[in-house]
Amino acid sequence: MKTNKRFLTLSLLCAFMCILPSIFGGEAGEAPETVPSFVKFVTTIFGQDPGAPADFFVFLGRFHPLALHLPIGMLVVAFFMQAFALWKKRDDLHFPYCFVLGCSFVFSMVAVLFGSFLAMQNDYNPDLINRHGWGGLLFSALVGIAFFFKLSFLKSGQEKVVHKKISLVVMFIALNVMSFVGHDGGSLTHGEEYLFDYAPNWVRAITGRDPKVDPNAPIDPELSVYEGLVAPFMKNNCYECHSNAKMKGKLRLDTVEFIQKGGKNEGLIVHGKAADSLLYQLMVTNDEDEIMPPEGILPQDDLDFVKWWIDGSKNDKDLFEKKIKDANVPQRFMDINKRAKSAKPAHAKEAAAVEEVKQQVEEAKEVAETAVAAAEEMIKPAGAVDFMKDIAPIFESRCVKCHGEKKQKGEYRLDKAEFAFTAGDSEEAPIVKGDAAKSYLVTLIKMTDDDDDVMPPKGGVLTADQIAKIEAWIKAGADFPADAALADKSKK
């Protein structure tokens, strides 16, 4: 008798679950904007307006992704515990099995509750949200049925093998329901093609999808700009919130018809005027609550691409039908969909703040460099030698003519730092930093006029002051700026 009552209760509960969608469903022939039956169901229970729930419900709804995995894992554990008990004919797993199953039921109800709050925003695909919502309720109900029947049988002490098998079947059905519910949930969150985006072509063929397109393959110039560049760009950046699965602001961007319709927004695209087009305005706004995509501001090239596309149009035909070969597309835009997306783009305000900090850092660096230069000038000892002011003029007027870019007597150059310290044919170190006495250059310039090796060989020897400056320069470390390039300035 008790068993019959249990099965009657189960039948009534299942019947009630089946008629719930029709009770809250719309009338035949209603417009596509009609509130989905599941959304109507939950908003009616909690006294909220579809599409405009209280912030507190939306806040709790955001915890749905965190709560939904726990009951699934617990149900899998309970399923295998029951299967193991049947296989080994063990009766000592009743309590742990019942406990895990009960926890699965409780957490599944929490997940469904949070998901219901999220659905109240009414910006999802009606078919998907109905399947996902009612499926989630059915899953939770099946887990609850399995739990309460198990608990009832344990209390009565009359559980039989057939009851265990029924429990196992109910859980198996629940897991299958969950697989479909989970797929719809993924479609709601990431789009209907999320599961198959990276599927191999043989899987795509089985599921009736077109083969994958190589993103690095050359773009057919016969394609329209929209089909070849704009649609893939929007798929990468917009479809997650504005496509068949999810329609934030009642806006879809996955087809030409829906873009033209513009959702509930007027002026989505104003031909020839990106600055007046809401689509572009939302991409460049500083308002973190309004910016699109919500993750943050797009890279500048992406923004330039959208602006170029809109500014170059006079009508819808230009927007959606003009071919790539006729559009003079800049090369950087031809590659717009091949670039790796940044890990996390910054919000507009954050980006502006970062740029401001960078500018302040650069300004501070310039001030610091100026201060350091001034300090070095102040602490420079009297008689200190400056290369560009004191040494370079000597080399340019007396040395570079024979030891420069055009001519290198003795295979030696003195016009640039990269050559000045390298020995020529003499194999003697010309300049030894810090030691003028060991520098062959000093030896040569201190020779007398009648010496065959004296440098410079013509025009007379260097003056005592010039020699003293070169010696002082070498003793101080022979600083020769790497970017200095000396030129021949000898008297002609």
C-alpha cells in the first residue's frame, strides 16, 4: 500500500512538472518578444518584472555558475555508490549514499534558485532559457524523488533490490537530463556554437556544420567587407552577449537583419558617422557600466576598424554588400581577426589612468635626467675635459681626414667610438682608458716634427694645450659617446 502511494505521488509530481510550462506559456501567435514561460514563472513567484528585477536578485543570480557544479558531482558519486552496492550486494552504504544524494538535492535547488534569479533579466534566447530553466527544475525534482524514496525505504526498513534499481534508473535519467541542461547553459553563456568552435571537421560534418575556416588563410576579395571582416570581428567580440543565445538590450548582432533592426536602441549605426553611432559610442565610452564589450576597451586598431567601416558607408548597401576588392581596405584591417586577443583589456577609465601615469613617469624621468646633468656639470672639477666640446674639435680638425669614414690610414679610424679603441696596423692599443702613458695615440702626438711617425704628419704638431686635453680625457676614462659621429673639418 505504501509503495502504491509513493508511485502515485511520483506520478502526480511528474504530471505537474509537465504542465507547468504550458500554464505559464504565452498565447499562440504572440510576438517573439513575449516573455518566456520559465521567466514568467519565476518572476510571478517572486513578484518581479521580467527584464527589470531588483538588483539583489541579479546579485544572487551571479552565483549560479558557482553553485551548479556541486550537485552534479555529488549525484555522480551517489550513482556509482548505489551501482557498487548492487554489484557487490552490500547494505552498509545506505547512510553515506543517502547523505550524498540529499546534499545533491539541496545544492541543486540552490543552483536552480540562483539560475532563476539570473533568468529574470529576460535577455536570453526564449527557447534556450525555457529548456535550460525547466530542465534544471526537472533535474532537481528527479534528484529529490530519488532521495525521498531512498529515505522513505530506509526508515521503513523495507527496501528491496527492485527499489535500488528504480533509484539507480531515476538518477541515470537525472544525469541525462543534466547533460542537455548543461549544454543549453553553455550555449546561453558562450553562444550555441561554443561546444563546436574547435571541433574537428569530421565532428562538424556529423553535426551538420560547415568545415572550420583557417583564420590565417587569405581572405577572398570577392566577399563583402561585412562577411569577410566585420562578421568574424563581431563573433570574436560581440556574439557572447548579442546573438541567438543571449540578447542583452534585446540586441542581436549575428545577422544583417538584426543589426538593421538595432534591438531597442535607436541610432545603432548612422551611415558615414561613427561618432554618432551607438555601436561605436559604446566601444569608446568611459562609462564602465555601459562599455562594450563589458570586459573593457578594445585595442585601438579594433576601434579604428569599426570607425572605418561605419564612416565609409553611405547606406546599408555599403555596410553589408560592398566587396573587399572595391573597398580599399587598409592592410592592418585585413589582419584584424588574426591577432591574438589580449588577456584582459583595460576599461576606458583604467586605460586613461594608465596613460596618465605613463606620461607623468616620462615627465619625471626627463626632469630627473635634466637634474642629473646639471648636477654633474656643477660637480665637474675645474679643468675637466668634455669630449664634444674639447676633444671632438681636435680630432675633426687634425685626425679624421686620414682616419675617418672615407680614409683609414694604417687601418685606423677615429670618427666613431666603435672604431677608436681598436688597434690598426701597428697592433698597439690606441687608447687605453685611464692610462694615457700606455695609449699609442698619446705616444704619436707627443713626437717631434722630425719624427716620421708623428701624428698628425702634416700641418704641424698639436699644441701643448691640445695634447694636455687629450691626456686628461684618457686619464678620466676616455668617454666617447656611442652616438657621436665625427666629420672631417680640416682646413682645405
